[in-house]
Amino acid sequence: GRAGDKVGFREFRAECRSYAQTQVSNQREEFKRMGVFGDWDNPYLTMNYQTEADIIRALGKIAESGHLVRGYKPVYWSVVGGSALAEAEVEYHDKTSFSIDVAYPAKDQAEVLAALGTDAGEGDVHVVIWTTTPWTLPSSLAISAGEDIDYVMAQIEHDGKPMRVLLAEELLPSFKERSGQESVEVLAHFKGAVLENKVFRHPFYDRDIPVLLGEHVTLDAGTGFVHTAPDHGMEDFVVCNKYGISTINPMDDGGVFRANVELFAGEHVYKVDPKVIEVTKEHGHLLSEGKLRHSYAHCWRTKTPLIYRATPQWFISMEKNGLKEQAMEAIQGVRWVPGWGQNRIEAMVGQSPDWCISRQRTWGTPITFVVHKETGELHPELPKIIEAVAKVVEQEGMDAWYDFDLSTVISDADQYEKTKDTLDVWFDSGVTHSAVLRKRPELGQYPADMYLEGSDQHRGWFQSSLKTAVAINGTAPYKQVLTHGFVVDEKGYKMSKSLGNGMEPQEVFNQFGADILRLWVASADYSGDMAFSRDILKRSADSYRRIRNTARFLVSNLNGFDPAENLVAPQDMLSLDRWAVDRALQVQTELNDLYDNYQFVQVVQKIHHFCALDMGGFYLDIIKDRQYTTQEDSLARRSAQTALYHVLQAMVRWMAPILSFTADELWAVIPGQTKETVFTEVWYGGLFAFDAGEELDADYWAMVQQAKDAVNKALEEARNDGAIGGALTAEVTLYCDTELKAALGRLGDELRFVTLTSGAVLADVNDAPASAVVTDLEGLKVLIEKSDHEKCARCWHQRPEVGTISEHPELCGRCVENVDGNGEQRQFA
């Protein structure tokens, strides 16, 4: 039940705390399963006693700094929740509202006509207003006009009688359409200024309605005149205040009209529109009636429509001590990712009204103010009171405030009373820079390196944190702010259970695993909304398998390798192996920059490209032969293993921020590992580049990679045509131009290991037969022929010497050397 009715306030707060703790526990387990790091045994929670106390202290500091005011102003009000709301607690949904045009008759017809300088036409003169909130008409106390707007007086007919109406010239056609007027004659033109302080009459009350001049009047829609109810709109409140018109407080906290409201006493705001329309019609002042589908403010908690309602509240003033100006200046010193985030928050802070921080709720951090019973002024010793309360709250929690005896800290307690409101939850989270960041030595700094949240937080957490930090410290609480979009389905629709297009995180974990979900997140462009579906996850799974399989190959080929014993010095390594390490260094340098700039999509692309093309499509293909055929402790094998070791040490670190579970698993099986976890490591420092002036450098091997790709394509075509079986059943002739022939010739007999064929020879491109395949690489044609030689039983190469060596008739010459001799010697590949 509601607190104070069927359940006591203390018991209600205890139940809220218990429920919140359950939700915290659920979230904690989901975060852990997702691989999110956190001090899970000691998280900061705004309901922790210490944090509640420090929130109260932060409130006291803002009060001391002079940014706090108490005011009676219209605020967003939830009639279901019975509380005020701040801008950050408002969300917008479509709503169908009544749309009506209402006539306000002139009190003194002659006076108004004299102001217009004409008595043309016939019938009484009326100002026409248009509204989509008929429930506000009982609170209508004035009409607002635009000082320099061009208005007209027009002749119409209403209920069979002539009527003269006043409205904006530009909006006359839309009024004519809404009201169904067949014939409208313009009688006069005038500026809004001529009607200032002219008096009209309420459409159904015995109430004078003056015309005010307001800057908020626009020609976007309606009639150019705005019915003005200071209880139900901030602009209405401001313009009425300027003219000395007060609010009337017509409804209670639940949105029900009070007993003194004529005609509508006891009616609820959600249900009263039809009755207001009917009463207006009975009085002969309803000129049009319709329905309008439009975006409307709703409560983020109850999902119900909000109203504006004037109530006494506590505000952080944006103007009083220059907070808005200071906040706008602080924004300039922050790095916003993506860059458009700066424009977004500047626009929001620039238009930000005073921040209503008080709520009429039972559960929440109390506003621990002490005010004079008669004047409402804060006690002059507020800082002392705040600290005394905070110390008790540290021990007992928020309930301590309601039991707190003021006479223990002030001598005039009988003249003062404690406030009953609670703080806006955005204030709670908005002062974590003070209640958490400065309080936890392990976090170690202010401001924070980064605040990270969804794009809706430009008007939520990012903004509340900025305002409170500037109010307390004069600076922004963060060095950087990163914003991400929201998850939508593959068609761009918002995900929800009702649409059947949502997926629970647990479902994803069970079907795909956390790392695939993490990979999808990193692969999506977070600067906008991110499409999500099972098919999209399956594509992420394919990318994941490529990366994981590359890592598995690296690990499996380090069997028997001890870096302490077997690591080959860079200068002694084969050129291709040096290339692999050099290429990894290039990638690591690029990744470092991408990570620094939060370009995670490109990080994933770089890692995937490295695994699929540089490693899987080139290097690993070539070294398989060396790994499996050369002697166990040979330079050829240890050189390749050294390269694999360096690449693996680098790659596991690249993966760790994204594929965290896989990296953790991988780290444990890397030979010679002495550190417990990859997550405390920095980039691998064992990578090295080619020496300056090295003949077979990165550019050289890039050219070789292009040649190999061209040969691979020709081999695939020959295989599809049935001319050969596997690549080792083929011998290839590369017909090259002079430059390419000289370059590839440096590899000598090892060219066949690069092309993965049993034989590879070079020839002049001009000697290429018609049967040679023209490749995509300029200056290269390729002839694929099936080998006539026997297959070596050990390496599967088809070589002419197989069958000619009596001791090993099934082996080729190099395999004999690897089995019985000093071992095959490799120089390049």
C-alpha cells in the first residue's frame, strides 16, 4: 500500500531498500557474466549509509555556495506518482489529445474596437485561442499576444450569428479549416501591442482576462494568442509574474480539482477534458473541436502523462550565481565522444531552466534542510546542522533524519522545522563525483577520466553531474564523456517484449557466449543506434571463430617451446618470421591509436584482418611446412615459433578489452607465462621492426603476399577445373616482368614454400604461353601444371628424387636430411 496509509513510512522505506538490493544483486550477476570489471564486493550504492551522508554533505555545499533557491513555480508533476519531476525524468510518447478553438469575448467592445481603429463588421469581438489541454481552461487567467505579430480582425459566423474574431494573420487559413468556416472576411490589421492590458472575459467563468505581451508567443500553430494559466506552464508563470498575476492552485497532488473550483470540483485531470469542452460549448464559445496525435511528456517511472503544476519546491538556480554561464564554460574543457555530444549538451544546458531537486516521495535521500516556521528561511547555522545530520546518517541511514532532534544542534529549535521532501534521484547520481570519486582512494582522482552512458544522459547524468560539480568545485567532473546509442532490432525498431523482437542477455550468453556479445558491441557503431538480432550475432560468431582459431593455431604450434630456452634473437630469425613480428608491431601501433580514440569498430576490423589475411591467408599457411617437417630444435622451426610467440603475446593483449574471456583463457596457456592475468598488462614490448635498409623488408613481403594471392587464385581455378587436386599436386611457373622476377628470385628454391606448391620456377613474362593465366598483379602470368613426380610420404611434396634414395625410398631429399642428416636449412621462408 501507499506509505502512511496501510504501511508505516519506516517500514515502506525498509521494503524499498530490500527491493533495491535484490535488483542490485541481479545486475551484479549479469555484469559479471558479461565480463564487466568492478569492485563487486564493495560497490558504491546511493542507498549505502556513507553515500547517503555524503550526498547530504554535497547538498549542503551547494546551499553554501548560494546556488539554491526555494520557489513556487510550475514544474512537471506526476499525478500518479504524486511528485514533482525534473527534465531528466521526463520521456516523450505519442498521445491523442483534444484540440479546440475557444472564443474569449471582449469585456468592453467599444474599447477594443477603438484600439483597433475600426468598427467594421458586426457581432461581438472575441480573441480566439487554440489549446490541446482543455483541462487548463479553468485555470486560465490571461491571454498572451506577440507584441510585433501581425493580427487581423475577421468576420465569421458562429451558431448562426455574426462574430468578429481576432487572431494572427498567418494562422487564419488553418483556423478557417479547423472551424469549417466557409466565408471569412478580414476587417482590420493590427499589431499585438495594441491589445496590451485590454480586458476580455473567460469563456465560462465570471472572470476578467487581460491581454499580456509575451515573448513565448509564436506562429508555429494555433491562433497567435495563447490562453495563459500560470499554474500550468513555466512561460505562463513568467509572463503572469511580470504583470503581477498570481497562481490559484486549483488541483491537489493527485490531479483532482479542489472543492473551490466551480463546475469541476472533484474531477480528475485525466478525465475532465470532455466536460470542459461541453461547458465551453454550452456558453457558446467553442469554435472548433478535434483530436491531435502528438508527442507528449510522460513520467519515466509510471509511463503516464505529466502536467505542469505550480508548487513550492527547492531549485538549483541556473542564473542566480552564474551557474549556467560557468557550466557552459566548463563544457569547453571536456573531450566529447562523438564530437556532436558537445553541441547536444550545450543546447540543453543553454536552455536549462532552474533545476527542481525536491521530490514528494517517501523513499530517497532526504533534503535535510531546517526552515523557519513563519518565513520559510533556511537556518543560519545550516552547515553545522548538515554535518551533524550526515554523521548520524552514516551510522543509521536516511531514517535518522526523520528521528533527528533539532534541539541537539540548535538552541532555537522551537522556531524551526525539518523539510519533508526527498532529493531528485539525478541529484543522488549527479554528486557521485563528490560522494564516491573523492571518497575512494583507489579511484585516485578528480575529475574522472571518463563518464560513459547512453545518449539520453546528456539531459540526465552528464548534465546533473556537470551542474553539481560546477556548483561545488567550479569545474566539470569529467575529462571525457563518451556517448553510445541504443539497441534496436535489425529493422531499426526499438526492442521490446510486446513486439517480440527482444532478447534477454542471459539468452544470448547461453546460446552464443559472452565474448560474442562483447564482440558484437565492439563491432557496432556506437555513435548511433545499434542493430541487434540472432542473425547479426551469428555473423559476429563467424568473426569470433576466425580470431579464436588463429589464436588456437598459434598456441598449438608453440608445443615444446620454452621462451627462456628457445627464443631466437631478432637478427637470427628468418626474414618471413621477422616480417610477421614487424607486421604485428604495425598493427599494434594502429590499434593503440584506435583504442585511444575509442574507435572500436576499426579495432575489431584490424584484429580480424590481421588474423584472416596477414596470418591465416599468408604467414601461417607458409610456415606449416616448416613447423611440421624441419627438425624440432632447428633454427627454421624455432624462428617460426619465436615469431608465433611474439605475435601471440601481442594479440592476447589486443583482444583483452573486447574478447575478455577468450583472452583470459589464452593467457593461461602461453608458454613461459609468469604474470597471473592479462588484464594488468600493458602493450607487449617484445615486438620489433625491420632494420633500416634491410633488403627483404615490409614492402618486399607485401609484394610477395600479392604474388602468392595471385597464384592462389590460379590454383583455385585449376582445382575447380579438375586439372589438379590439392596445391601440392601442382607445379607453377611464374612469368614475370623484369622487376618482379628479380624480386621473387631472391627466394630461390624457397619460392615453392611461399606458393604452397611442389615446384615453383620463374620465367620472363614475354615467354608466357597462351595457356598462362593473366593475374590481377601487374607483370605476372601464371601457368599451373600437374606434377608428374611421386609424393613424399612425409611432407607430401611431389619431388623428382622421391623413390631414388635407397635408405628412404618414400621420402624427398630435404625430408631425408631432416630425418637422418643435420637438418634442412632455410634462409627466407
